Amino acid sequence: MRPIRVIDYDPQWPQLFEAARAELLALAANRILAIDHIGSTAVPGLAAKPKIDLDAVLLSEAAVTDLTPLLQTAGYIPHGDISGEGRWTFTRDHASHGLRLYLCTQGNAAHHDCLLFRDYLRAHPQRAAEYQALKLHLAAEANGDWDHYTGGKSDFVRETIERATTEMAPSRG
């Protein structure tokens, strides 16, 4: 089992995202509507695994098929729609960090939730600090068990998305 490393926030993470974004746009701008930096590395000040998460919103599901060989040529490893959420996962490792790219189409619910979660943590530093404490605790406790680490975050993530959704709902009155 590989250890779960959660490290202090690295101010270079936004630049690493921008470099990956530019590379993807050079590869297939005609198939991509948007590329968003998601996950913990997208929240300034938040400790995270050194893996940049990107959501690329594609023009169509056919673009996934078109992009797969291009991404493989660029060193990405395809993992399929591992969560069953209509998001196809690709990874690529670098010496200092990794990239986790998700391809989805416009209106994807998981993509929407990722943006809600990211934006809520950005706007609520106390909630981000709670998430950081949870991640550090789980990483130490998991002893390389990724299911334990990921599963241990799921209630927190769900509750945060619920909070974000409630706060964004228009008031009635």
C-alpha cells in the first residue's frame, strides 16, 4: 500500500493547474467548454495530497472517445468512469505532483457538486480548517488504506455540499 501524503498548501498548485489547463486546451480546445481546478489544491491555504484535480467539461460524450488516445499520447492513464457519475478519470504523475483529470459533459451533477464544495471552502475558512484537520487525521489513521481515507471524508463532503446548496437557495418571502 502506498502511503497517503497530505502536505501543507503549496502556492505553486494554481500554476501547475494553469500549465495542465493550457496543455489540455492546446491538445483539444475545440472539444472543451471549460476546465476547472477542483479538489483541495484549488483551495488556497488548504493542506492536500500533491495531486492537481481538473474537471474538463466537454462539448459532447463523443469527445471522451476522441480525447482518450490524445490524452494517452500525452502520458495520461485512462481509468474509465470509476465512480459511475459520468466523469471519466485520467491520471498522470510528475516528479513533484500528480494530475487527476475528469472529463464530463455540461450539466454533470458531480462536476456541479465539486464546484460547490470548492467554492464553499474558499468562502468559509473555518470549514476549510475543519476539512484539513479531518484529512490529516484520516491520512494518519488510514495507514495506506485509501478506502478508509476517502470514505472517512464522504459525510463531511456531503454535509458541506448541503450547506452550500442551502445558502445559495433563493430566500422566500
